[in-house]
Amino acid sequence: MAKQQVRLNKTVYGKISYPNVVDTEFRELVTPEAVTEIEEPMTVAEFFEEYDRLFFEIPRKGNFGSHEELVKRSSSYIGVTGQSDEMQALLDEINDLRVQLLTSQQEIVNLSSNT
């Protein structure tokens, strides 16, 4: 088999010249009559109205579309990480009360068994 050399030519267009040379519009996929009006983006007030309407339909937990995800994303955005100091203090108090309750219950058992 004889070797044959093939020359390839490549034309490269820059960011500015590309739209002038290549048609970037989508004219062939839909007819102009089929194009509907573009909706305006939702306002913040409209978002919260929709959120209130959908509140109980949103799952509590999950990686996508849940209240848990909303909390994580919002917390990350505003810079809240982990538990607040107030919440940690309350958790510490609950743990202390559990220890006291356990101690008291143990004393009751000990007093009951001694009689």
C-alpha cells in the first residue's frame, strides 16, 4: 500500500469574528410564530408567595428540593456554619439535666433497694 500524504486546513475564528461568520441564531428549530413571550423573572415577593404556597409539598430532608437543602444553601450564603452559641448552650444544658436526672434515678434505685 502506497503512503499518501493528506493535508488538512483548519480555519480558526476569534471571539469577535465568530458571530460575524457563523449564524448563531436558532431559526431552523422553531418557526417564529411558535416562539412565546419570554416570562419576566420572578420577584422576591413572588418567590416567597410561591414558597408559602408550596411549603408543605417540599420534603423535609433530601439532597435536592428539600427544606434541608434550602437551610444549607442559605446558611452557606449568609455565613452561618454549624450551631449558634445559643443553641450550643441549650444543648449543653440539656446534657447536664440528663446527667442530673440519671444521677437522681440511680439514687432512687439505691434507696429503694436498701429498704
